[in-house]
Amino acid sequence: MVMTGPDRLPCGADVDDLINQVADGDAAHRTPHQDGCPHCQAALAEYQRLWAPVQDLTEQHVAVPDGILDHVIRAIRTAGEQAGYGLLRTPLGLTRIADRVVAVTARISAERVAGVRAALAHEHPPSREQPEAVAGVQGGSAAIRITLAVTYGHDLVALADRIRATVAARIRTVTGLEPVEITIIIDDVLEPLG
Amino acid sequence: VSGDAAGRDPAADTWLLDKARGGSSEAFEVLVRRHRLAVYRIALRMLGNRADAEDVTQDVFIQAWTALAGFAGRSSFSTWLYRIVVNRCLSHQRRHRVTEPMPDAEPAATTAGPEQTTVDRQRADATIRAIAGLPPDLRAVFVLHQSERLSYAEVATILTLSEATVRGRLARARRMLLDELKAWS
């Protein structure tokens, strides 16, 4: 690439300033000088035309390939994690649902409750002294433990009740298992987002 | 999940990071979910093609997972992560000696006719090529500010530069890009 063209327009305006103005999306916010200057107006219009594909690219939706997450998760998950399964009996056979599926369902539904900033349904690795089976499933029942960081200022008792109700409903809908106990641990409170 | 306009929540990231450093792979998994789009998008714009961006994104997260213990916490998680992705992209290109990026833009969402679609596609390809063809030091600044909409101060922290240098490099990148696009118009 070779940089071409003058640094200043005949009116004395700095070309880089005009390019920055266009690239920052401020072409319409003209200065009093630009309002009366044909050189600046022509340059702004030309740069806007040239810059349009960059703007389009910036606004273009980018979809992350699904495989990325799977690959990373496989690489970081510890080998010793044993899956338990919930069982649903149907006339045509058994459906087995891994406790991990229940845990992910619980986490995602908890994250969507207003006031929740981050949720984990599998906080401690299973090898610790006090293993926390986060989503233990037995037969058609599930017991879930969720650890949370929430926004400071919420009524925590009411928030926990809302999370419990939301998670229970979601577990029933998604997995068909019956949540018999949902333990909520408010681990931290965070400053509200600016 | 709550967050600012770009969906970022540094305080929640710090909480998750603390859990991840305590050994919770689930906490790290949540961090990956939260940041995968930004990391992939930076890699895509830096490298100009999806296959390389996918490889680099995977490597970045695995490298971050193995390096968690060494993360001093002096910067935010995203700053640390974005620094890794920029460095990975630059070393990826050095290793592969890519002289001509192979653009493969997302399918254009347009209702225009086939001819117009082809022209749009060519313009998009030319733009991707032009960005990926910027000199590395200018490209990193351009991608972080223009594509990720990070402030001068954030870009400066990620690339360990002064804000004045960021502004200077951004202006040069924009000028070069505009000259390149002029040749295509």
C-alpha cells in the first residue's frame, strides 16, 4: 500500500482529521468551516463513499462457529469428572439425562434472572474435600446447587426465591426431571454496572 | 446476562476468573462463552479468513486456561485475553507467512439482485483484504478500535502503547485503508 494524496485540502483542512471524522461516524456533524467550504464538503462525501464498505463490515453480524466452544471445553474439562444420570421411564424405554445437562440448564436459567451477574452450577471440582454434587440426579429427581454473583442492592431473599422458581420451572420443562431441592449460594455482590 | 452496551461485565469476569483459578472448569467455560465472539471477531479481522480465526480462537482459550495461574490480575480479564489474541494472530501470520489473505466474508444479507450481490461481495472481500493487509502494528490498533469499538485508552492498555501512539497509528491505518479502497472504487 502506498500513501497517496496531499495532507491538506486547498482550504487548509487536515485530510486525516476529515478521514477520522468519517470513520468515527461524525461526517454529518460538520464544523462551521465545513458548512461553508466546498472542498471539505466534497472530501467528506467522497470519504464517506469510500468508507462505506468498512462501515458495513463493522456492522456485519459475525457468527462464531459452534466447534470452537466444543473443542475448548473438551480440552479444559478434567478427565475425572464422572457423570451421573437422571432416568425418565416411558412406555417405549428409558431416557437418561446427565447431571451436567441439568447443571447447565440451571446455570443458564439463573443467569437470565434480573440481578444475577454470573452463575455457576458446578463451583468446585469434584476432587475437593467437600465434593459438591451440584446437580445430583437420582431416578426422576434432581437436586441442584447454584453459586451466584449478584448486583448489590437487591433484596437477596426475594432474589433467591425468584431464581429458585425460574430454575425449577426450566428444569421441569427442559429435562422432565423434578427438582426436589435447589440450594442458592449468594457468593458475592458486585457494584451495579455503569 | 447483564453487561454494558458491548455486553461486557468486568466485575462478573473477575468473580468467574477467581473461581476458575480455584480449579472450576465450569467458571472458565462461562468466561469462554462470554468472550468467544469478541475473540473470534478480532482474529477474523486480523487474519482475514475464518479457518485461521477459528484455530487461533481455540488456541487462545486453551492458552488462557493453562496460563490462569500466572495471571496477576493487574488488568481486566478481557484486556489480558485480547492481548493474547492479538499476539497469537501476529505470530500465526509470521509462522504461516501469509502474503495474501483469503477472504471469505459472511454471506451478504441483501435483497439486491445477483449482479449487485456480486459487487457487494467483491467490495466486502476487498475490504477484508485491505484490513488484513495493513502493517501488523497498525492493524491491531485498527481492529480493536474500529471493529471492537474499544476506546483509545483500552487499546493503549491492551497493546501497552501510549494513547498518543494509538491515535497516530489509527490515523495512519485509516489513511492507508482509504487509499487502498480508492484503488478498488
